[in-house]
Amino acid sequence: MVESTIHATQAVVTLDVPIQGIVWGSIITVNMWAKSIGTGVLFVAAYLWFRHNKEDMPNLRWLMPIIAFVALNVFLFFTLIDLHQPYRMINIFLHPHWTSSITVGAWLASIFLGLMTAMMAIGVSDAFPSLGGKKCQITKIARKNSGFYEKIMPFMLFLALPVTMYTAIIMAQSSARELWQAPTEVMQMMWAALMAGSAALIFISGSWTKEARKDLALILSVAVFFSFAMYMGEYFFSFKSSEAEATLAYVHSGGEYNIQFWLGMTLGFIAPFFLAISAMKDDNKTLLRFAALLALIGLALAKDVWLKIPQLLPLS
Amino acid sequence: MKLGFLVDLNLCMGCKGCEIACKVENEVPLSSWRLRVKYIDLGTFPDTRRSFTPLRCNHCENAPCERICPVSALHYLENGIVNVDSARCIGCAGCMMACPYGAIYMDPETNTADKCTYCAHRIESGMMPACVVACPVEANIFGDLDDDHSNISLYIMEHKGAVQVRKPEKHTSPTHFYVGGGNQTLNPLAHQRIEGFNLFNDITKLHHVGDKNHGILDRFLAPFGGHESASTNDSLLESKISTESHEQEGGH
């Protein structure tokens, strides 16, 4: 019965215009990946300062804002180059449309970057007292306002939350792409930030105490575990929409995105989990750095697949 | 006033007159369409038939494209039309990601988002949209949905129960309706796109967004004029070559 019904309802497109391919591609992947690092390092640093003495992580105060500054600039640069009219980005500030999460996100990220720049100036000026000499006004002001760093930390932590999660809201507003409509996307962004933040800080943790590094490895392993669990949930569980089902069915059936997805899962989530757990036991710095590198590569691969696959479906 | 559109698919004969009229009226560039007519073959031989579905912007009352646009380039007019201000558009393509109907494209000449505006410029002058005028069988019905005596309102009332919109589950409240459509014609996942089955056309997917000769660097250099002239010349050259080859093959 079922077979004959399907047979009778066959429908084939015989004339149509070429349909759109991938609109948001790898540039947006790098954008999201870099933002995860930019906000993630702040979350992880705040946790480490809460748990340990500042002396346990001597370079964290000045290196964390530098990493965040670089990552946020990469994020904003890739946002800019993805625009077809890059010079008109100023319109977001001159003619903001507040229902758009792109607008809200751009404003929040810009404020966040501005404050992070101030933190970087203070952190670097305090860490290197001879930097800039006596004539440099920037280092002079930064050193004079050294306490501002600690004062704005709670606010920065609070601000980092929407800056991390607003991309999930952009995806939610991209209502044509059903796969992104899952509420789990918000948490996925948070786990990605913790994963990327801890992975980035691992590279500067060589001079830290064993306990602080152990905590860093723990954050990485917990973040990759939960992020992996959420990806698996989204990958295997049935969605209510036919578009999301069709998207996943396409990836399940094999092909390049299937390979990229599982490569990302293996490199970025499964392998770093075991490597980080093992590095925690014997404080193996090399192993931990390798886990961090894999996590950063795997996260980019996984984000890339999740970004592109819903765009493969025809919308009309 | 709330302007709306209705297409009676029982009347449409797939002549593509509306598609051409739209292209000409709005100077829609190559590889872009504000309105297109899709042919779908239904059934199994010998019980087959061909359906024709004109597809354009749905001018939703709850438009996701208007909501996501960061600079209000997409905005509502007082008559309900979702209009585009291409001078303000930043080309982020957010609207293309938000529109569930795939009705928005990146104009390859201006590198800004564009779409059907129900010919807002013609409406302003008291004229009908170009596609309505061109339709030889009056399958396109256009008018004020708030006016109970308008053609479209009467048509909707007359065909009560048979009037459909695309993807109602998206809650976008389209002001574009269809009569005589079905799941197979209105749901893009209910019909197959088989490579090599397209009449007249082998290109099934666009591999570029906006101008394909307009790379990232060109976007930054464009205001200084370097790329624009080159790109225009390329397009002209391409069109000249294609015209010549077309004429050599006996075309006009």
C-alpha cells in the first residue's frame, strides 16, 4: 500500500532556476570559532581566579586580554569581510534596527571589545613596568587606573554571556534553516566558548601551578563531553520539522559533510576528552597542549558542518 | 490598506510571461529572479501532468527578513509591502537566511539584497504590478485584502477552503495566496530535483552569492572604481559573446 502511494505521488522538478547554494560559508565559521575563544578565555580566567591565587597563574592577567583581543578582532574582521558592502557596516551603528540580533550582537561585541582593549592595556602595562617609558601616556593612564581591571571583571563576565550566545539568536532568527531552531544552540555556544577558552589558555599555562593546570584540563574535558553529548542529541534525535529531518538525513547518508562531521567529533571532542583526562593524572603538558590543539581544530570542523548543511536544502 | 497577491494555479499555463515582465520592469540581472515559474511533473507515466507554480516574495505580515535586517533596509510600507532600500543594505545576507521561501537574492550588480516588491514603484503611480499586467489568463490577482470588495478579497471568499499559503507552519502570515496548489507544488521537500531532468538548463545550483567576480578584496576596492568597470566590461563581453553565438545559431 505504502509503496503504491509513494509511486502515485511522484513529483519531479523539470524546470526551475538554479537554487541558491551556501550563503554563509567558512568565513562565518571562523567568525563563530574566534568569538568562542574571545569570550571563552574570560569565562575560564574568571573561574581560575575564583579557585586559585593570582600567583598560581602569573601571566594570566595580561595574556588573557591579549588572546581575547586578538580573537575578537579576528571575529570582527571576518564579520566585516563577509559583508557584500563592508563600508556600510557603519549603518549598524547609524541606523540600528533593534529587533535584529545582528544589530544587538554587533553593539554588544563592540562594547565588549572596547572594554577588553582597556583590560589589555592595563594588564600589559602592569606586567611590564618599563613598557613605554615615562613619556607614554597610554601606559601611564593604564597604570594609574590599574584597579579598573578588577572592577569591570564582573560586568565583563555578565556582558560575555550575551556576546557568546547572540549568535544562537541570529540562528534562531534565520527561520529558514530549521536545524538551527533548536533551543540547544544557546547551550552549544556556551560549551563551545568554554571549550575554546580553556584550549586557548592551555597554551599559556606552562608556568602555572599543577593544580591550576589540572583545573584547566578539567574544564576542557567537561566542555568537550557536554558539547559532544549535545551534538549527538541533535544529530540522532528526531526533530519535529521535516526540513531538519531532511538535512540530517542527507548527512546521515554519507558524503563529504558526514566525513567532516565525524572527523570533527573525533578530533575535537572524543580525542581531547581522553587526552585531557590522561594529562590531568600525570600533568603531561605536551599531551594537554595536543588535546587543546585538537579541540580547536575539531570545533571549527563541527561548527562548519552545522553551519553549512541546512543551507543545502531548497527553500522553494 | 493591506496589499496581497493570489495565484490561481488552475489557470496558470506556465508561459513565464510574468517572469519576463518582472525581469524587464525591475531590470533584474542575470542569475537572479524576483519571480520565477517552477515546472513540476506529477505522477507516473501514463498518468502524469505538469504543474506550474509562480514563486515570489510572500510579503509576510510577520516577515522574518524584516526582523533580522540589522539596518532596516528591509522595511514595511504603509500598504503592507515589504520593501528594500538597497542604498542602506550592508549585504550581510541575514535576510536570505531568514526567508523561508528563498525569495531574496544578492543582486550581482549592486551586491545588495533584493526581492519582489510587488512593483511598489508602479503601485505608487496607481498601476498594477508588471506580472499582473502580463498574465494572459489573469491567474495573478492583486489587490487590497482589507477591502471586502476588491478582486482578491472576492476571489478568496469565493474559493474559501481552497486558498493556501506556503509553509503556514512558519507563522509568517504571508499575504501571498494560492488556489489550486497542493503539497507537491507548494512544499519544496515534496518534490525531487534530479540532476539532468531540467529542461533547457543544466545549472541546478548557484555557486556564488552576489557578483561572482566580486571577491572579498573587490568589495573593499569597489568604491574606488577599480573593479566596477572591469566587472561591467566582463559582463558586457560575456553577453556580446553569447549574443553572437546565439545569432550564429540562427537566433535573433
